[in-house]
Amino acid sequence: SDVLRKLNYEVENLRLGAAKCLYDHNINRCEEVVAISPFMREQCASWRTCMNRDAASSALVTRLLAETLAEVVNSFVEPISSKSLLVLFGFGFAIILLSNVAFGFVKTKLDPIRMELNS
């Protein structure tokens, strides 16, 4: 499915990024805390955070599900013209209005019968 394909793609990108961070962390000898400058401490901390990211986190899955759902909804809505949308809203409004009138009519007809039964 689209979600799984995107998820696999994103997870693979995150894993490649983590591997690059691991390489940079090791090549710059970040584990030797004494030998690094204050600037490198910040950079090493950034690489450490990047290395330890969870590639298949639930936040990533949720974001990809939301993106895919938005794309599906967009693919249905985009082709609809404004005229068609206006007609659909008109039909919806007419259905609501007619059902309210019909239920109001039925209620007024049943009220006298209910009053007689309660007496």
C-alpha cells in the first residue's frame, strides 16, 4: 500500500542519515570528550542525537498516515469544480430543509392524538 511504501522509504532515509551521523561522530573522535572544542561538543551532541533516533517511531507512522489520507482526500476533491460543489451543497441543504419540514408536519399531526391519549 501507499503508506507502507512511504514508511519504508522514510525509514530507510532515516537509517541512512543515522549511519552518516555515526560516521561523522566516529571520524571526528567525538568519544574523546577531552580533546574536542566547545563547538565540537555541540556538533557531537547533535550527531549523537541523530544516531540514536528511532527510525520507525510512531510519530513518523502517524505523520505518514495523515499525509496519505490527505492525498487521497485531495485526489477526490481537486477534480470537483466549484459549480458541482455548489450543487452538492444545495442538495444537502434541500434534504435537511425538507426533512425538517416533514418531521415538523408529522409532529403537528401526532400532537393532538398524543394529547387525547394522555387525557
